[in-house]
Amino acid sequence: MIEETKVLTSRIHKKDSHTLESYREDGGYEAAAMALAMDPDEVTAIVKDSGLRGRGGAGFPTGLKWTFLPKDRDFTYLCVNADESEPGTFKDRVILDLDPHLMIEGTVISCHALKSEHAFIYIRGEFCRPYRRLVAAVQEAYEAGILGDNVLGTGRKLDITIHKGAGAYICGEETALLNSIEGLRGQPRIKPPFPTNHGLFGRSTVINNVETLANVPVILKEGAEVYRSRGTEKSPGTRLFSVSGHVERPGVYELEHGVSFKDMLNDICGGVKGGRALKAVVPGGSSVPVLTAEESMKLQMDFESCQECGTMLGSAGVIVMDETTDMVWALDKLTHFYAHESCGQCTPCREGTGWVAELVHLINQGRAKSADFDKLIDLGTQICGNTICVFSDAVFMPVMSYTTKFRSEFESKLIDSAPVHEKVGA
Ligand SMILES: Cc1cc2nc3c(=O)[nH]c(=O)nc-3n(C[C@H](O)[C@H](O)[C@H](O)COP(=O)(O)O)c2cc1C
Ligand code: SF4
């Protein structure tokens, strides 16, 4: 029987865990004081040695990303990505709501490593209480001399500006986030140039996820070696898994990378709801390929194992679907969401996501023919990789995996419902 490994979430059940007083009682900001006494490059080296990988989706090594900043830069920004809009992902809000100082301490340490004097926190507009608590925590930090012109008495400067999003999923994409802060339309930028060279207001910028930064004080406090003792060699540390769907106990659970999905499902989440059979699992947020029950029962929850299984760990938003789930209905809901959230810059994405949503909807309503199904698959292959950002891939990975792995469900809803491959060959 496995249990949670509470590292980032060790304090969240305490009374007033979101306050500075409570955070300090548990040794809060000691790691920041330690880091500020070090050379910035030394701090970066520790984070690099820890093997910390980004928790926002791509799993890019954090320390390595920091080293991409040009040496001769004049000014650096850190942007904290607290937009958390991926369906099935709801773990950053737990930190923002219940332990915001953990993330602020991570920001203080990271800004020191990056030689940055200004961080922006871009928070999802719909996060009401987390926003209020974050604002209060930043205010507390200013009043306590943790932020401002004399950070923890070191003479260093650090300001934090909180920026509230206005409800667009695409603003979680890092360059759309930068545009949004600048007051421009929240649309992704063409890369290169990459934000480390030309980011916010044209300055060198690092963008990191909330959970990524919440790991930084832990790494500084316990050292890279102890940090690496949890998880797997290539996916070190713990992970906040957001588990939703047909499980007895949905929620946010902190487990070591590499935990088996089966143990997570049965020991942590109480099994499939009502004792029903498992049908499908999305392991990393709605944009990653779906797995069948058989595939998921062999899965380990780390970056490499997910990749080997043909999917991605992404943002670790685990959506569990039982035998009663209509997979065509599920994809209908998903494609409707994505068609609504395309920023509209690229024609293949703007038009394609709309067509895809319409075709899936037609199939779900039993009003499509096998030729429509073929068109759906064809669209997927044409749109992927031909756009400014990877949003279009995030739409078509689910489309391709749902229609391939649960093909018979789609076929059974077609007006001319003989197997599609027979018709294609006819
Ligand atoms: C369409 C799209 C939406 C995204 N949404 C988020 C988000 O809500 N939160 C987040 O942290 N990263 C999101 N990302 C990933 C960010 O672009 C970026 O890679 C991440 O914030 C980097 O932080 P990390 O290296 O700490 O993971 C999104 C990416 C794409 C393409
Ligand atoms: S792929 Fe879609 S979301 Fe991304 S920039 Fe192009 S239109 Fe916008």
C-alpha cells in the first residue's frame, strides 16, 4: 500500500498555512537567506544538479533553462506561470491558495540565481481566493523586508508584480503570457527569438511554472543529492498529481515520480468509482494522448515512462474514465473547448480546430458519414506542426489517440457504420 510523499504539500493542512507567520514557524525563508549568501551561479548549479524539470508541461530541465540567459544581458525578468488552465490540472492553485509563501520563496531564490530584480506572477483570473491570498502574501513579504529594496537585509532589490489573466487558455503558453502582461493580445510569439534572449518588454526573461518554483526552496534546503533520492533518475523529485474523473477519491496528491498508475489509482484514489471497470486514462492534462485501461495499468508516472507508452506526463493532470464513458462524447467536449481557445493567429489552427470540433460533434450526434471520419483524421495530420505554437498539436494528439484507440466507438456512430477501413479500401 503506497502513501503520499508530502514535500511541497507538507504544510497545506495546517491552520493558516497561507500566512507568513505560519510559514516562518516551519522554517520559511531560511533557504532564501542561505541562497542569498551564495553566488548566483552556485545557486543555479545546485538547481541544475537536482535534475529539477519544469512542471508546466514540457518537463524542460529548469537549471539548464536558466543557463540560456545571455551573460551580457542588462536586465532580467522572471515570469511565474500561474495561469493553470489545462483541463484536468488543478495543482498550482493548491500552492497559491494554501502555501503561497513557498512559491514566493522559490521566486526570491530563483531571482537571485537569475540576477533578476523584478518578477511577474501571471495568475489565472478565475482563481479568486488564491489571488487574494497571493496578493496578501506578497504584501506580507514586502512588509517583512523579504521583498523590496533590501531583500532579507542583503541590500539586494526584488519587486513582484501580480498580473491577473482574463480567462484565455492560450495565455498559459509562455510567449502569449508575455504579450498579455505587455498589454498586447494574448497570442503566442514566433520563436526564435526565445524569451531568454528577447522576452518581456524585449528583455531577457525566464518563465517557470508555480510548482517548479515551489521545488526550489526544498532543493536549497536539503541539497541536490537528497532531492534526487526521490523519484527516478531522469525524473527526480515528487509530483503534484491532479486526479479527476471516475475515482472514489479525486484530489491533488503528492507522489514520487515513477509511482505506478495502478497504485495511485487503487491505494491513493480508492479505485475506480463504484467498483466499475477502467476504460481510459489521460495521464498529463487534456492535451496528451489518451491511454487504454490495459496501457495505463502498466504505466509508471514519470516523463520517460509516459513517453515510452506513447503519451506524456505533461502537467500531471490525471483524468480517469470508467467503462460507462462514451469516448466520442468525451472528445466532443474536448474539441469544443479547444476550438473556442484557439487564438486565431494561424489559419490551420483557427479554421482546423473549428472543423475538427464540428466533425466530432456530428459524429457524436450520429449525423456523420464515414467520409467525415476520414476527413477528421486527415485534418489532424495536416495541421500538426504547421503553426506558430504547439496548441494545434495539443488538439490533435487527443483527436488521433481517441479515434485510433477507441475507433469502433466512433464507427458505431456513423450513419454508414460499416468499418471505415473497408470503405476506404472499397
Ligand atoms: C497552449 C499551452 C498552454 C500552456 N498552459 C500552461 C499553464 O497554464 N501553466 C504553465 O505553467 N505552463 C503552461 N504551458 C507551458 C508554458 O508555455 C511553459 O513551457 C511553462 O510555463 C514553463 O515552465 P516550466 O519550465 O517551469 O514548466 C502551456 C503551453 C502551451 C503550449
Ligand atoms: S497554433 Fe493556434 S493557438 Fe497557437 S498561435 Fe497559432 S492560432 Fe494561436
